[in-house]
Amino acid sequence: MKNRTLPSIHWCLTYFAIFLLAQSLYSQTKYTLGIDSGTTFQTMDNFGAAACWFGEGVGKYWPSEKKEQIAKLLFSQQMDSLGNPEGIGLSAWRFNIGAGTFEQGDESGIKDFRKRVESFINPDGSYDWSKQEGYLWLVKNAKAYGVEKLIAFSNSPPVYFTKNGRGFKTEKDYTTNLKEDKFDDFAEFLANVISHFKNEGLTFDYISPVNEPQWDWYGKFGEAKQEGSPWSNKDIAKLTKLLDKSLKENDLKTEILLSESAMLTFLYEGERNSHSQVEALFNPSSPNYVGNLEHVAPLIAGHSYFTDTSNERMVDIRRKVKQVTEENNIAFWQSEYSMLGDGFREGTEKKLTAMDCALFLAKVIHFDLTVANASAWQFWNSMEPGNPDFDTRYYFLALEPNEDHTDGNFYPVKTLWAMGHYSYFVRPGMTRIKVQGPILSGELNSELMTSAFMDEKDGKIVMVLINYSSEDIPVNFETEQLKGYKLFQQYLTTEETGMDLKKTKEGDLEETVELPKRSISTLVFQKNKL
């Protein structure tokens, strides 16, 4: 009995070892990716962010050494001596044209003084261009670093033009807070702001006149968190026509960016007068059609807030966005997102780490680019007071300001570098191309997500790979499809402290690339030099 049992155990262990080896070998070849540069999708326009509301204090008051380091982290396209990116190289920057709640002080109804914004226009209609000094410091530094696109946007008309003299609604309805006889004045004000800064050497490529028009921005008991106003599609069209006229009269090339929908679903569905905005604003049969105006950009912007509850829902919503924008022959921009809702928690109530948030952010970017075909992707918000280690869902830079917000400390967090995997390497004008292998845009394919982009000028290919799983993943490449390419560089972000968009490897295409568990990688493929 004893002599028979030992050989049996031996053979069982042997078979088990062979099984494990086979599983290991299988995993080594599980992900073999190819790139089909002949199948192209959208051309990328920009990756951007904003600095509301805390950029004013940083830009105006913080010591030069600190705010200049912040600007480098956000805007630099350079590498350090070790080949690591100095910053995330944003290619767009958003500037908020304020409504004048700062001048109202406590009477504004906005409790947090940092969320009150100055206005360039005075009650008598004159202008004071010394306002918004801190925000403008950031805009000027964005330009100095070579940021390609500057976008001005408005949350509310100036308080002198509103029905209630506030920068938000104090009646719970969904009508605009702009006085009926002030539409012309508001359009002229926006054009004057753009014209002034053009003469000062700051050209805004886009002006976004309304923001999240579907929300009522009702401040209960006369108090609100920020400036804002609802808008119907009819009123948006009216304002857009007047703004188009004002831009022409000022000989400006700035394009009008519409409509910053509060959720992606508002782009294609809903019965309220501010819903179904693609059809309302860009279908020639609509009474609110503005797509034929000279200054209206052939694109629509929406926000990915609250559409991130599950992979399946994310994909379904974004497929519908792609469908409706393609049907109306316009591009789609995702112009605001941070993890305002609880979708990023993915069913858990625990505090989430900085890497948890970075991975989720990368996943939302991935779905917006690969399913909705977003040609621009912009984050809200680049800097806010917060913890650098947990629930870093709102910001790239966790601020630790003093009471007056005139100084403080800041900490770059993992979400900054998650964005950098796209913004630093995927430059304006690059085209998204097809990745062959696992097609990773659904519930069943969420452990590894990949996208690829080509620079048509020099043929450089950039691939972003998100390993969402708790296991290391080896990846190989179909070298036949990458003929003419020789080397790649890998830039990596993991939960390890200091492992932030670090150059970790350079090799040839026949090498296996290891994707550590819970990591984001960018691979840059270089062509052979003849």
C-alpha cells in the first residue's frame, strides 16, 4: 500500500506542476497585441484642465517658487536628465470668465470666498482689466510653456446682467438667470474679453458661453456653492447667434464651444428644453440650429460626471454619444470630469487610495476616447484642498493652503500622472488607431485596457495600457504589424511611492513587456532610423 501511494502522489504532483507550467505559459501568450495603423478613428485635439476655484489664490499670492513648480507640473513638455517627464504637458487650459460674485463679498451668497470670482466689468459698464490676476497668471504660464489651446468659459453672466443680481438662481426653475434685455450685452461682454486679451497677446481659441445648462443652480435660502445658470436650448441658440455676430464685429477667429452638457446623457436624450442637445443645436431641421454659424465649432462638449457607475453603463452611454455625434457630423469633446459621484468607489465604502483613483480616472478617459471617440479630454479640477493619499478624486494637486489662501503646500497625486500618460504623449494632431488583440471596452474585458495613437508626421506610435487587475500581465507584440519600428520606451505609474510616469524600460519589439498589477503604462514606439 505504502509503495503504491508514494508513486501516485508523485505523479499527481508532477501533473499539477505541468498544469501550473501550462497555465503560466498560457498567461505569457495571453495578451499578444498588434497595431493596425490603417484603421483610424478620431484625430486628437487636446488634453486639458482648469484651476477653479483655487487657482486665483495660488497664481496671485503664493510664492513664486511654489507656483512656478505647479505650472511646470501641469504644463511642461520637457524631460529631466533621466528621461522622465517633468510634468504632464497639458495641451489645453480652461479659464473661467467670472461673474463678479467676489466683489459682492458675503452678500454674494457664496459662502466659500475662494469660490467667488471677480468680473472684468464694473456696474457702470466700464472695464477693469486688473481683475482675475491669479487665474491670468496661470493662463500666461500655460502659453509660455507652449500649451496649444486656450479655452475661456462662463458659468454665469455678470451679476449686473442677471435677473436677481446674483451669480446663481434664487428661484427654483430652469429659466436662465440672464435678463431678457441683456442678451446683447452679455454677448458683447464676452467678445470684449476675448478681444482685449488678444490685444494683450493671449489668444483664446474657444469661448464657451454657457456651462452645465441642465442644472438649475438654485441657491436655497439665497446661498450657493458657486456661480451658475440654467439655459434652455432656445436661449443658448439666441445667445450663440448674438455672440457669433459680436465675434465677427471684433474681427476675432475665436470659435464658440457648445454646450458643456452637465451629463453625457443630456447630449442625446431627455424631454426638458435643455436636453437632447446634439439634435437641438446641430440638426438643420431644429428651430435652434446654430451649426451653420461662422464661429460655431463643429463639435459638442459634454461632461462625464455621474455616467461612470459601471463598465457596462459607461460603454452604453458612450456608444450613444458616438452615434448621435456621427449622425450629425460633429466631433465630441469631454470637457469636464472628476469623480464627483460614487462610481469610482465601485461598490466599496472604504477610503480609496490615490492609485485607486488614478486607475479609475484612466479607465474613464479610456472609455471616453475609445467608445465615445472623444477628440479632447479635459479634467476638473487641477488643484483643490485635499488629502494626497486617499480619495484624491477631485484634483491633480492636493493643496494645503493657509486660512487666507495666500500660501501653503501642494502635493502632486497619482491622478496627475494618470492624466499624463495621455496628455504628455498623445499630442494634438495624433490619430487614434486600431489595437488588435483583446478588444477592451466592456464589462468582460476590463482587466487590461489599451489604446493607440499615431503621429502622422514622424510615424511615432503611442500606446496606453491600463492593467486594472491584481496580477502582473505580460504583453507581446505582433512584430509583423510593426515593421519599420525598432525600439520602444515604457513609462510607468504604480502605487509605489515615486513611481509616477517613470521611464522604466527601453527595448526592442520582440521583448515581453511586463505590466505590473494595478498600473498604467505608456509605450512609445520609435521608427528605425535609416
